[in-house]
Amino acid sequence: MRDPILTVSGLKKSFDLSQPFVTRLMKGGERRYVHAVDGVDFSIERGTTLSLVGESGCGKSTVAKLLMGLTRPTGGSIRFDGHELAGIRAGQPSVVRRRMQMIFQDPYASLNPRWRVARIIGEPMKSFATHPDPVARRKEVDRLLEFVGLSAADGEKFPHEFSGGQRQRISIARAISTKPEFLVCDEPTSALDVSVQAQILNLMRELQKELGLTYLFISHDLAVVNYISDQIGVMYLGRLVELASAERIFSTPQHPYTRLLLETVPDITMAHRDMDRPAGEVPNPITPPPGCHFNPRCPLVNDRCRAEAPAFRVHGDAQVRCHAVQEGRSDPKKLRKVG
């Protein structure tokens, strides 16, 4: 195994949704919290890609913000190459944060419309003093624009003059301008057309090979995840329920929720149309069900699942949070297999 560049242990983030103190005092009522991230553990080896998948509201983007210091964790540890980052404000320490950058989801909102492209890409280099000389900085900006498939002359344009795919290329150029080692990619292709998605994903894979980048890739599109991932973590209501290699997830998923997600992948053979599928809606994250959060939708549920939260344990070459899997009640004949 390669050395992990990032290790996350017991990461938690809770948001206080309580009414003001005076209102609670007069009308009664308790404090209310939503546990957006509830004890997440994973590590990412250098030069590899870990993807987080799950339905909207499961906590994927909150994990991204916690790693980048855009919001502070309620508890847990974030260690990047031996440096503890939990609780430290965004941008600090600069010697470490320079090595971590982020590609945001919406290429129309993540670029300053008042700045020319050259300034957008050059600002991180100026902030981290990697290219203090303006002439050298502009030369590097021109190189980066051509590196991501644009023209050096595009540096004089404004973001509104580009298509969505071109804007995302500008975002990628900005992200790699400080020569980072680790990129957080928060659904970087979800706002793009399918053909443009393929171009951006190919570019990201080429950059990973050439620059030795490590990715945390966040997406709800399993076809995208299957293409770019080395490992996949499946999240549900703030918790990781399964973590394994991409090959293992798509061939023999263990957790019932992982199987539910894989049912969204088109399968022309319809070989699994008769398998038991979880049903129902995602519970309210403010008042999640006791025990296993997935128990109201799970076809393998029993009394233990409703009362006791399962631990995140090693099962073969995967980690799974499921009593049924750990007790051997998960029928392997019903596992989803995608060719």
C-alpha cells in the first residue's frame, strides 16, 4: 500500500437549528441539531482517487468544506501529510494549504465575473507567493491556459465569454496554479453536458498522471465515479456505510444502500429486476431513525437494526456499516453485478 496523504478520523459536523433562547424559554422546546457528518473515517493514498457518493443531503459536500477549512468540524481529526488541520481556519497554515486546492461544482458561480481570466488564475499564485513577480506570474498563467486546452490569449477575456466546459477548464487551471498535491473536486461535472463531462474527466485523469495528483471526488453520478475512482465511499445521512475499491463496489456491493444506488445504473439485460430493492424516502436528517439510519428502507432489517447503530467494520476487502452483512444475513445471490 502507498502512503496515505490524507487521513480522516471520526470527523463530525453538527449544525444548530434551534430557535433563539428567548423563544425556547417562552414557548418551550429543546435545542435541535442536524448531524451533517457523523463520524466519518477514511484515508486516501497518494496519486489515487477516492470518490464519495450518495443522495443529496448525505454530507458529501460538507466533508469537502471541512477538509478545505471552509467550515470547522464539531469533532474528529483531519491529517494531511502529518499536519493536523481540524479546527484551523481556512488558508492556514499556508505552507500546507497551498498543497490543497478545490474545484467547485458550478463553473458559472465559482469564477469572479468582474475579473479577467488571467487575474482569476494568477490570484492563488499571488496569495501564496509562489510567483511574486507579475511578469513571471503572467507567463505561468499563459502556460496553464494552454495546459488545460485553452489559449494564452484567453487570459484577457472575462468568464461570461466562455462556455460551461471552458469555464471549468479555467477553474482547473486556477486549482493547479499553486502546484498542489491534493484536489477536492465537488461534483465538477454535474453542471455540464454529457459530452463536455467526458472532456473534463479525461483532462482530470491526464493531470493526475502528469502531476501525480490525489483526488477526493464527490459525485452522485455512478457512471462518472466508475470511470475515475480507485476507491469509493458510500454515504448515507452523514455516515459512511461502505468503503471499498471501485471494482469491488461495482461487482459485489455489500450494503443494501449501495445496491440501491447501483440500481440507478442502466442495465440492458435487466438481470436483477426481481431482486429485493429498498423503498421509501430519505428520513428527516434532524430526527433520523434510531439504530441503523437506513433501517426504514432496508429489506434486511431486524430488531437489532432498529435499536443498535452498526459499527463501521472490515468485511473482507471492504469496510461496511451493516448488521446484516456482519451477521451473514445478506444473501450473496442478490448482490448487484455490473459488467
